[in-house]
Amino acid sequence: MKTITAIALFFLLFTSCSNNSGKDAFLGTWDSMSMYNQTTIQVTKDSLTTDKFGLKAVHIWKIENGKLHIKRVKGESVSPKETSVLDYKFSKNKDTLYLKSTTDTVFRTKYVKS
């Protein structure tokens, strides 16, 4: 019985650590690189805060099936949608984040970690 419990505990710890490692790359402050999209994103383990053209919003977020899922829980946004699903990719050294809507074909929005 102890062996089964130990294996189950190891499996839970292993899967929770591997899930967090995907989220860890997002943690920090990201600034947009376009004068037409002046946005700062602050990402912590529990929330994602956006400041876009002076409108601030707090979101809950998760990574699921290789996509970034966000849901606004507080504040105002230029987007009328409360929830969004975004495709993302990082530069090799993970200091640049590219985001796009799942319906777009090209990553147009670029954020640099500050």
C-alpha cells in the first residue's frame, strides 16, 4: 500500500511541476513593441494584469492544449470579450513573447520582457 501511495504522490508532483514549468516562462512584465499597441502585461502565478492605453484589467489565466486562456475578472479593456484564447510562442531565449488570436495566421503582436 505504501508503494502505491508513493508512486501516486510522485506522479502528482511530477505532473504539477511539469505544468508549472510552462507557466513559468510567462511570469514577469511584458511590454509591447508597437506604437499602435501600447500595452504592458504583468504576469504572476495567479493573475495576468493588462494596461492598454490606460485601461487596466485583471485576468485569471492558464495554459491548456498549447494555448493561453485568459478570463477578465476585474477592470476595463478595449476588448468587449471577457474571455480569450490565444496562440503564443517565445523567442529562443524566452525574452520575447508573440501572441495572436487563434483565427489569425500571423503573429503580429510582440512583447519584450522588461
